[in-house]
Amino acid sequence: MLKLEHPEKLKDPKIRELLEKLHTTEDVLKFNDKLFKQSRENQKLKTYDKATMLKLLRYQKKHGHSTSYMSKKYKISRTTLSKWKNMFEQELEDTMKNAGT
């Protein structure tokens, strides 16, 4: 995307350094937020890896946040968060139990 739409940004050494540190979906989204203003179109293109999904769900559970709160904070639909909860319900329970012991 940078090469096509903003090739001038690739000349910046700070941006090149940040690009080398992108390992997860969460890293990419944070980088994207720093470089570009959010638009509704970009929101539709978001995808998350399993580790990021679980991290968000654990955070929600640990702090007792509602799905609505998480939806607004991270700009993810409530439906998507609910689907993640259903997909990873057992895994979440297991990790929360292990964290408590």
C-alpha cells in the first residue's frame, strides 16, 4: 500500500525501521494508525490474527469490560467480538484458569 499510494514515505528511515518491526496484526494496525487517518473504508479491511483476538478477549474478561465498550474502544463491531468469543470460548476459559493457578 505504501509503495503504491505513498512511495515518498518509504524514504523516511523511521518508517522503514517501524516496517521491520511489524510481526502481528496488532503491530500493523498501530502502524497504520500512526501513518494514516482512519476512514470507514479502512475499517472494513481490518483482519486480526488469532493471538490478537485472544489478547483482546482476555483483556475484556480480565477488566470486566462490556462488548459495547470494547467495540467503541477498538472500533470492532459487537458482532465480531461475539463471534470471537464463541470461536475461542474453551480456549479463553482454559487460559484464564491457568492464569489463576
